[in-house]
Amino acid sequence: MSAALRELWFRAGVEEPVFSSDETRCWAKPEFNQLLSLGLLRETSQAQGVLCDCMEAHWEEVFWAPDVREPSGTRAYIACPVESVVVHVNPERLRRWAVDPQALASVLAGSLKLSGLIEPLPGGRQWALGRRHMAGRFREFFLASIEEGQLDNRIMDSPAPVVLVPYRYRNGGSTRLPMFSLSSVTTLADGGLILDLAYIEDALPAERSSTKAKAVQSFQVPEDARWEELALEIRDATVVMSIRNSWQELSLEECGLTDERQEGSTGDRALQTLRVLARHNGVFTSNEASGHEGTPFRSQISNLRKRLQAKFPIEGNPILYHGKARCYRCAFQVRLGADAGFATPYGSTWADFQFSEIAGGIILVSVKSKELFRAFGQKNDRAGRPSIEAAERDGLISREYRLVALGLADPTGRAMPEGQALLDFLRQSGKLVRRPDDIAVLRLAKQLQAWTGLDSSPFQYSPTTKRWIANFECSSVRGGKQAMIAPRCTSTSTLL
Ligand SMILES: [Zn+2]
């Protein structure tokens, strides 16, 4: 490392990191200029004193005296008591350069290719630099020019922090955070300040999921991604994340959602909170969850927020609070995973089902049912009010599903072959010209049987017409026939 850079790191750790002209004079000129052009050093106020050139090399305060020979009209002097003379001081010697911590933070964030905002942390002399993926997970990088004991909570609470310090005088500190001395991981090159990323990556604590680190890295969050573009599908043991045209299924561990397992609890706190939000499609009114496991929902949300920000290098707040409505709203899309199945009423057959494509990739599934509901009876009670009785009526249970939720499309919404077969059935009024051993149709049949819990096949093959015929009603807004969407409740109710 260049002498200038090493001096810079030594000095950057002190409270007022300033260099005198006498100090920088012995640095190589190109290095000094590079530090200036990177903005790491900037000229600051003139020195109030200098070292005397005499044998004693004592520090002496500068005084100014009028002098017509100077363009400024004054000349700098120090008094030397050793030699009992007044010595003229070249004003060049009074120039000083300060380490600019803000510029340092931004140069580091740039060299590390971090995303996110550079933020000064309370207490001063520490910065959140941003996030990037490294050694199997997203890491938050911090710059701290202070003692370890004074680190801000934001650093201490970060799920995966990497702390850069200018220079460490001692090895090992009170914290167990991954810490790197800039004095040992940086060099100056033509391209600017270079960090030894390979070394940092190698020295970081290995994740439990490090064997799958490669898979994790393939889920790339575009630099300009917004939370609105992220969709999470929370499944039992995995999370499917998608953004723009890429998607990936990761284990909870890989998502960092198994770190905070609590005694007597079913799982990770943040995961529980995420499930609550997913169950409500990302919008949740806070008073519904007061006292959830004893921890205020607000702090659970703030914990989850931090975990999401550590996982995804996306700017902004992933979970917003609407004070007026007292509700939390996820900026990203979140839902519970592939529907476990359709609540098929007892005794139903495929003939009771109706599948309609009501918009691109959205299927309305209806089934005839006997609905139980509360109704006013014809008799009055003793107080004269009508009695309340259970009643039954013929109705339709209708629910909308995206192909994704039916397990028939990938998380970006692209139909899989089975999904395409279903869409073809719906768009062609339940008839489909395909071979009797068509894999997509056979798979779709199995999947629909499992989903509805019906034993019989939803399709049959007709050898005479050489096509598949659906045993349920099919329609589509995209097909020849307009979708027939029956009202939710059709027939008259009958009292029991
Ligand atoms: Zn002197």
C-alpha cells in the first residue's frame, strides 16, 4: 500500500483527521493528487502554528505582520526563543487537508458496488453504506471511525453486518461483528480506491446455506428495482420470490427466516409476521394483532422490515404504516403459497363445477353447493323478535384464482404446459384436440383431482372424435363463448 493511503487510514480514525502541509509534503505527488481527486482529502482552514526549523523543532504559533512585498499585504512569522529570532514562514506550510468522511463513505460504497442509501448514523463518525450480496447472503456494510463499544444500534442489530474501520490498533474487540481494517484491504490504483473483495468475502462467516450460495446469487435484484415489483409467495418451507421476469424458490433458511427461532414458538418471529401479512394479502390492521405472542405488532413489523431490507437491496420502506387507518401495508406483493386445495362441498361431482377464465390468467372456479346461513325464522320469540334459525340454500361457491395459485403457472405468471392445457379447455368450450397420452392433459387431470379432492377424472378422451372432453363447464372471455358467470346465490332459500 502506498504510504499516503496508509497515513490516511491511520488518521481517519481520530476525531479531527487533519494533515499539515509538512506531513503531506513527503508523500508521492501522484498519490496525494489521487486522494484529492477522489475527494478523500479536501483543503481545510490554515494552520495556526508550525514547527520551528531550529534544532528544538518546537511548535510555535504564527503571527502576521504587514508587509508590502506580499500580495496579501501580510506576512507570516514565528518567534524562535531558542535562536532569539523571528522566522518568516512560507504560507504553503500553513495549508492543511482534512479527511472527508462523507466522501470516504461514498467512495467505499462505490468501490463495493453497494445499493441503497448512504446514511450517517446517530452519534457521528459512523455510516450505513448500503447492501450487497456476498458470501451467500445480503450484507449491510457500515463505516465506523469510532471505538467498538460506541457502535450504533443499527450496526449491532443488523442481521448481516460488515463493519469497515479505518484502522484497528488491537486485534479482537468486544463485539463479534465481522470487522475489516481499511488499512489492510485497500489499495490505490488507476481506477481509484480498490477493495480486496475476495478477501472480505472469504473472511465472512459462512452461512448455513452456503452450499446453496450459488443458487441464491442467481436471484438478481435489478439495481433500480422498486418494492412494488417484488412478489413473495410464502409456502410451508420455502419462499418463492419473483421480480420482473426472474423468480426463484428458496428455503426459509436461505431467506434468513429461520434465525430467530424462539423457545416454545413455532418458528422465526419475522416469518410469523410475514405469514400474518401474507394471509391478509399484505394489508393488516394493527389492532387485529395486539398482543400477538406478547410482542407489540409494531416492533415485530420493524424487525421484519429490517430483515427484508437486509435481504433485498431495494431502496425505500417495504412496509408502510397508514396512521389514519391504523393499518400496515406491504409495498411488495405477498401471499400465502399455492392454495392447499379447493373446499369442495361433500357429495360434489365434476358436473357441479364451472371454470371460467375471467381475465388473463385469472380463473373463476364455482361449484354448486348447499349453503348454510343464518336467517330470521317465521316464529317470533317471547319478546316478539323473529327467531334466528339455520337455513340452507342452493348456491354457488365461487372463488377467483390466478394460475399461479393453482400451481399451473410459474411465479411470473407464465402458464406451464398443464396451465396452458386448462386455458385451452376453457377457451374451446371444454373440448381439446390432443393425443390420448398427452402428458400435459394427464398431469392437469391429476392436479385438479388432488386440488378438488374428487376421485374421478375431470377429463375423458373420446376415441371417435379424437379429442379430450372436460367433465365440468368451461368458458372464457378469450374463447368463442362469453364467460357465463352465475351470480353468487341463485335459487330461493328454504327454511329448515
Ligand atoms: Zn526554533
